[in-house]
Amino acid sequence: MSELRWHPLLEEWVITATHRQERTFFPPADYCPLCATKPGGFPTEVAEPSYDVVILQNKFPSLQPEPPEPAVQGHPLTPVMPARGICEVLLYSPQHDATLVSLGPQTVYKIVQVWRDRYEELGALPEIEYVFIFENRGPEVGVTLSHPHGQIYAFPYVPPVVQRELASTHRYWYRERRCLLCDLLHRELAEGVRLVSSFGTWQAFVPFYARYPQEVHIVPERHITSLLELTAAEEQDLARAVYDVVARYDLLFDAPMPYMMVLHQKPTDGGSYTYYHFHVEFYPLLRAPGKLKYRAGCESGAGTFITDALPEQWAAQLRALVPRGPA
């Protein structure tokens, strides 16, 4: 059962998906449902004996193309809707223990191309208003399948975090006749202290207002609103920038960094969003080796993040690291 329930105090939708209680939870070491099916072996979700980069329908989706009717009756104060949408899983490689770093920039480039294709195809569906591309990495984030993969959610509405960004960038555009993120990037370039790396026109930096330890944003200098506006060269440079950030994270504490990577781009509801600026955000979860950054009472209940170091210090740490090429 899955449905959308309206939260009237926050004015946002909450997805209930009771069937996800049954999703795969750390399967045995000798069986991974995201690996290729071995000849004569127990079938996995990938029937082929090998693969490159693969898109699968999520077996335990929060949103469904043909959702069931809601389990409860809605009310004017608390409306309910079917949880219509699409949830996909993007497998990065058949190598079970691989990471974006071990796979290398060229594999990340293939992933960027898949991002673009899925954004275009899913966004063209009339019922889809937002295509959200993301990766959860590490058990600290709640990942229960360690095979390298990302996810794509096609929403029937624009999620609340993106709504807030759209509202703030629209107000700034209306007042200043300029892009807010363009101006923020120009400030980062001018000051330089929070920059981490550059690839073509893509700049990776710890934002002035970072909330997570070593949080990094990747922003193009050219004002674009979605993946569909990238040139082939810009796709390559974006792949190199993503690879570089993850490589620096893994060097930081000499271990794979748990993180969330999210892509923020314009909605696909047919509206005009010329004031919005595409970017990628990374939220790492370790503040020190073995020490998690918890989103506790102040962050979750009040919506105010507390950080225990300066973004300039985090940027200096990451900037000092020298990523090596894949083995």
C-alpha cells in the first residue's frame, strides 16, 4: 500500500509505502539481487550474465505508475491521493564492490548520460512534474544493498526543498534581474577560500552556508536550468567533477564516505523556470573518522542546522587532497 497524505502544517505531501517494510535488507554475501545472474545461479533482478549501466524498476517503489486507491478517506484538512509516479534504480556496474572512484570518470560519464536520458523521458510524461535524481551511499544513510547504484524518483508534484529554492531564486530574479546562484558562484570564485576543484566551467566548492560536514556543491558557470542544456563537453566535465568530489571524500578519512548526492534542476511541469540554475549537492555524514553528523532535534524539529567547524576549514581539507586515478 502506498498513498500521498497532506501535511497541513508544513503544506507538503508525505508518502506512505507500507510494502517497503518487506524490501531486501543486507542479503547474504553470496547473493546480491543487483548483480548479474550467474549461469546456472539463482536469478537476480538482472537476467543477463553481464551488463554495463542498467536502469531497473524499483521492486519496492514509494511511487507507482498504477498505484492502489488510498487506504483511508481524505478530509478537507488532510487530503489523500494515490501515490502515482515512478521509482527507478540505476546500477552503475556489475562489479559488486565497485565505487564511483574505482569505476573511473568514464563510467561516471555514462551515468551522466543516463541521468539526462531519464530526466528527458520521465519528465515528458504528463503526470510527472519533477524528476529527482539522487544517490544514497553507505549504511549510515540507510542503504541496505551495497551494490553501487543510484535512484530516480519521478514525482507527481514538485518536492518541498526544490519549491523553496524555486521561490528564493524567483524572488531574487524579480528583484535583481540576475540569477541568485550565478551571483553566489561569482562570490565563491572571487573569494576562493571555499573552492575545492574546477573542471571546465564546473566549480566544486563548500558553500558559505554549508550545513553538513564537507558539504560540496557542483555548479556550472554557464546558466543552465537542467541536464538537457548540457553540451557533450559539459557532460564530460560534470562527470569529472563528480568523480573528483567522491575521490576526495574517500581520501579524507581513508575510507568510503557515506553521503547523499542530489541533482537539483527545473521541474518538468511545463512552467518557465529561466531563473533557476542546475546544480549538484553532496551531503556527507561523517564529521570525523567514525563520528556521524546526526540530524537531531534542532535540525529535524526546528529546521536549523548546527555545524561544528567552518566551511572554509572543510574546503581547505578537501582542496589539499590529491585524488588518484582508478586502479
